[in-house]
Amino acid sequence: MTKPNLYSDHAYNQKNYQNGLKRSQVVVVMVPFPAQGHLNQLLHLSRLISSDNIPVHFAGTTTHNSQAKLRVHGFVPSTLSNVFFHDFEIPPFQSPPPNPNASIKFPSHLQPSFDATSHLREPIAKLLHSLSYTCNRVVVIHDTLMASVVQDFTSIQNAESYTFRSISAFASFWYSWEAMGRPFPVNDELEKDLPLLKSCFTSSFKNFISSQLEYAKFSSGNLYNSSRAIEGEFLDLLQKEPVKGNKKLWAIGPLNPIEKSDQNNKSSGRRHECLHWLDKQSPRSVIFVSFGTTTSLTDQQIIEIATGLEKSAIKFIWALRDADKGDIFSGEVRNIELPKGYENRVKERERGLVVRDWAPQLDILRHPSTGGFMSHCGWNSCMESISHGVPIAAWPMHSDQPRNCMLITKLLKIGIVVNDWECRDQLVRPSDIVNAVRRLIDSKEGAEIRRRAVELCLSVGRKSVAEGGISRMELDSFVAHISR
């Protein structure tokens, strides 16, 4: 894969940066964690903050900045004219392929790239000091897992930091509450059904998390890619002492664009093949299948999914890719094999489409022919699905996903479970796939779930992010706070 040449006009960026300084004496430095679901959310946030005439500096490794820019979707690149990318070279790190047969589905092969972020501390400190000389205030917004990297802001008098939580408020609350020894009573029924953390993370990643938490005390507040229309109860719990810790909180999601972008116009030559295919299908008749960028399934499980999708008689788009490597531009990518003739057969019979390149997930979810989403329940995917009223067939794989699954299926009731977390080590059979797909797309139960999903979308979508909407007001509140 070739690294993109987007946003590479340095002179153009510098000109816009100088104009940005004239408009505002506040600058934001965005420091994302190097995994796609994290990079994407902070790139969306950069777009939103920069639209308020605040220059935003997106700081990361050359490799991961290139990844974020290559995969940007939902808005056109010209909207990033006030975002300035700082591509820092770091020592080479190992980028092994994912292991689909690993006993724990957490992407342990990415750990070298996570550990390598420690090399960003020095260049980011230099960037912060440089900006501090020309601006009244330097505002650092960093991923939870990058707290140690930005720690040197504390030595800069006119700098302050805010933690971006890339997971749901639901998952975040329970993590904090458990870590604090369950300091106050919560809903007993929820606690009883809460998925245990066993097999959610590797021990190495748990240690990595712990190494970041000791720097959390330096943050002045927390930002969530969520809305009070979705998680009001848990956002309120996060504001209770001692969980709050005297920190401010803003729920500013959904960060992903709600409206269609110019590049999604049907006349655009860049429009993906799968969208043309969706144009020919009936409303709400297609299920989109995608397990994100950190899931690697076994060959046998892929065959079972393929068989089940075909047998279901429900039309589908399947984004079939292996998990990302630490450096997506290096080395070979696993060739995932399907039964001989499968892809041509389902395409020729207008039964389904297998997409092996980067699928335009937002465009697929907002398309009127899409009626459901079989998903791993990564929070990025959950928010994109919720904001477009698409119900979810939930199949969690690792990390916060089992708890997001609980939020989606048991609390919000806008989805069904494909494979229960307690059965995570069992092979999901074609009959399970058939049952899940038909329940969601072609049953009375599915119609009721879809009705709830659409109702929630109306509250979370355009209404919440429009001027005067609950999420827009929280974003405006944050911008006013850092511009004070």
C-alpha cells in the first residue's frame, strides 16, 4: 500500500496557519493513539474544532498520520485547511501480521506500534514549547492511551490538556468504578449482567494501560464521542465524585459527519462500486458485515460466515479484510480465501458483494438500502450506526466491545447478539449467522428494533449536532472554555 500525498503542500499549510493565528490566539494539539478507531475519531474532532477558526495541529508518527489521511471518509479534504499535520519519524518498530488463531482476539501484534509511541514524547514536547511562544494558550487533546507522551505540557505555563475517551461512557464508567473499588452502589441488574474483562485484553496491554493512568491526573477534563441522548445516565455517573475527580466533562458526539459529503454524490467518479450496487436494492434490505480493523478471524470461521450469509437469503455487503498491522504500508497482507466461485456467484445472482478494499462505511450505513449492521461493536462503528439509525447484529471480539454490546442490545435495545461473550471461544455456525441476519432484517422483532434505532437516530443525529442541539451545545461549551 502506498502512502498518500494528501495535505502535503507545506507552503499552503503554513499560509493557512498564519491566517489561523490572526483569527485566534488559541491553538489545539491533537495527539491520537495509533489504531484506526482512535485515529479516525480525533481526525473528526480536528475537523469540528478547526471549523471554529481554531488552528489544530495533528501530531503523530509519519506512518499513522498517513494512515489517518488515507482513510478519511465522510467529509472532503478541503475542510481540513485549518488542520496541520506534524509527521514525526520514530525508530523502526516491528509490524508482525495478526494471528487469527490466537486464544485471545485482542490484536497483540499491534503492541510494538503501541510501545513505539513513547518516542513521540520528545518531538511533541518541542512542538508544544514552540507553539507556546506564539499563542496565548496551547490546548492539548490526547487519547487516553497517550497521556505519558504529552506529560511535558505541565512544564509550559500557558498549556493545558484534555483527555479524549475513545470508548463509550458506559464502558468508561464501569472501568473506573471497578478500578476504584466500587465506591457507590449502581444498578444491581446491570452489574450482574456486566461482561467480565477476562480475555478482553492481553496482560501486555493491561500493563500499557496502567502506565498511562498515572499521568491522567494532569488532565483538566474529559471529552467523549457520545451524546446525552444515548448515555445520559452514565455520563451523569461519570460526573459523580469520586469518579469525576474535579474534572470537567463534555459529551460532544457523534463526531462523524451526519450529512452526506460532496464526494458521495452519485455523479462523482470516486463513488465506490458497492454504493452503486446498493442503489439497485430495496430499502432496508441489505445487511452490512464488517468487524473493524483489529479483528482477525480464522479461516474456518470465515467459511462459516460465508456459508451463513449465502443461506440466509438476505442480501449483504461484506467488508472482508484482515486486521491492520502496526504499519499498514509494510509487507504483505493475508489473502483471505473464500470457497471457490463464491464471490462471483453471490455477485452475479445479486445476492451479495464482497469488498476487499477499504469500504466506505459511513456511506454504506447512511444508504437507504442498508437495513442492518453485523459489527464487532467497536465504539466508532456503534456511533456511526446509531447516528444513521441502523440496528446492529452484535458480535464482540475484544477490548470494550463486549460492554458496548451490552449497551446496544440490553439498554438501548437497538440490536441483537450474534455470539454471546461467554461463548467467544466457540465456532459460530452458519445456522447462527442465518438466524441473526433474518431476525434483524426480516422479522417483526427486527422491525421493532429498527424502529427504536431510527427514533434514537432522530435524537442523536441531526438534532443533537445542529445549532442548539445538545451535543452541539457541549462542543460550543468546550470551545468557549478553551478560548476563554
